[in-house]
Amino acid sequence: MNRVKRSSRHRLKAAGLIILTAVVISSLSGCSRSESNGTTGSNESSAKPSSAAEQSLSPVPQQTAVTPTAAPASSAPATESPALAAFLDPAKLQPVFGFADETGSHLLVTSQEDGSGKQMESLNTAIGNGGQVLAVKFEKQQAGSEDSNGRELANNFANLSGYLYTVESGAAKADETYYLVDSSSFPPAALVDLQPADPAAPQLAAGDPVRKSIAAVKHRELQSAWKLADLAPDRELYLVQFTRQDKDMLFSLVLNEDGKLSFMDYPAVMESDEYSVWRVDDGGEMRPEMFSLLFAAQSADGLLLGLNWWGAEGVNSFFLLQQGNTFKELEIQYGRYTSPI
């Protein structure tokens, strides 16, 4: 077609030009019909089933929607959890924990060494109490006083030395532990909605399917099984203790994801003092009121849980990172000494 157009630019005689114009019009009409037929044929070809080799390719599994190579947002369900909008990088986590005063208006970080001021001033978010997110601002380095009784409790808050933060939005729960972060390294969108279970609720019945599945995986009978929390979407966290085998003791934190079970096991050997097996004066028995969640967040590899474990002398805070059907305990930990006076 282009060659025909270019040829019409030559100087021709009037008679010849008329004849050539007619030829051009006829040629263009035929070319247009040819191209139209070709386009239609191409569309029909693309609508046909792919070849056998192409059909053998499996579609991308739905679970890729929660991995770094997730499908485009337009293909995701409208009810997709906000937690899937971002992922937490466990490598960026820092061991900075604090606790709230009696009014919930201030947090105090007591475990940092002197000279950490610049890092501490950059922290602007506190997360705890089942995923509560608070905006905080560094206020000052508190000196403490000689009136301190050494307990990291709200009633001794003003007497302890540490880094003091003002809660700028909302209110913290009095005496609760919070994890402090720079929001640029801990995206709040990675947090998973959770609903703590009632510690006073009865444990799972003997015939409960989840209880039976856990016993089958471990090939060991359960002494007790309690739900700790529901986590979006459709996940549950359990605390289970297995029956004693001679001196061997075992309890586990178990995540159930639609039948897939992931375990964090805590084995112990009972010594002469059967009242202090895992922690001082635990009585050799795990109960749901001993545990609470700071938060749950989605990482690229799996779920990350921030937990509190209360004991007779204090509370330990720690992180568990899901890796397949197990959890790994991270080195980031915090302990508050709260022993009664």
C-alpha cells in the first residue's frame, strides 16, 4: 500500500493519471478487504484452545497471593485481608520493648543501654495488646529514683530509669508490654487481625477434630488443649500440653490453618522439683492465662507472632517466625521483673 501511495507522486499526464487513480482505488479496496479478513482470522485463531503443550501448563496456585510474587491486585478477591498488602521483614526487627504507666499516656523502655538516644528518638509507633497500634513520640531520658523497688510495673513507673515516650493517639493499656518501632521499617499493613480467646473458656473437648489431629501428628495423647486466639483469615492459635511420659514433658503452641498444623514445641525434663518445670513455680502445667499476643504479622515466609509468657516472677516477650510446619524463636526477647513484694 505504501508503494502505491508513493508512486502517485510522479508527474503523469492527465489521461494516465485518471487511469492510475482508478487502479489505485481498486487496489486499495482490495487491500482493505484482505487486511480485514486477515485480522478476523487472527482473532479467531487467538480465541481457539491453546496447543496441547500450552494446555499442560498448570495455573498459578491461589496461595501465591500471599507470597512476594503475588498475583496483581485486580485478580485478588474483594475481601482480601489488609495484612496481605505488605510484608514484615524480620531482619529489620530490633529488641525495643516498653510498658505502659497506670494512665496509658506514657511508655517506658528500660532495657536499652546509654548511648542509644539517636535510635530511640526515631521510634514513633508502639504495637501490643493484641495488635493495638499507637502513635508515640520520644519525650526524654528518665533518670529514675532511689525509691524504686526494682519491679517493672506501672505502680513503679516514675521511679525507673529509661527512655520515656508520650502516647499521642489513643491510650495504651495500663501495665501492658508494647513493642516500639520506626513505622518505616514495620509497615502497619502487615499486621494480621486477631481476636484473643477468653482464658476462662473451657478447653477443647476430647472429640474435637483439631485436638485429635494434633495428637495424631505427635503420636502422643493430650493432657489439655486451649484456644489462644483467632487470626485472620481463618486461622487459630492453640496452647496444648501433652501427657507426661516418665520424666519427659512437652507443651506446644500450634497454629491451625485450615487443617495445616505448625508447631512450636517446648520439651522439658522433670527434675526433683516438679513445681518448676518450664519456669519457676509453673506447677508443671501450662494454662491459657499465662500467654497473650502482642501482635501477629505477615512476613514473606510465613506468620510472625509476638507473644507474652507470664510466670511467677515476671513476663517474657518473644517472637516466633513460621517456617513451614514449624516455628523458629527469634533472638529478640524481653523480660520484665514483676515478682510480688
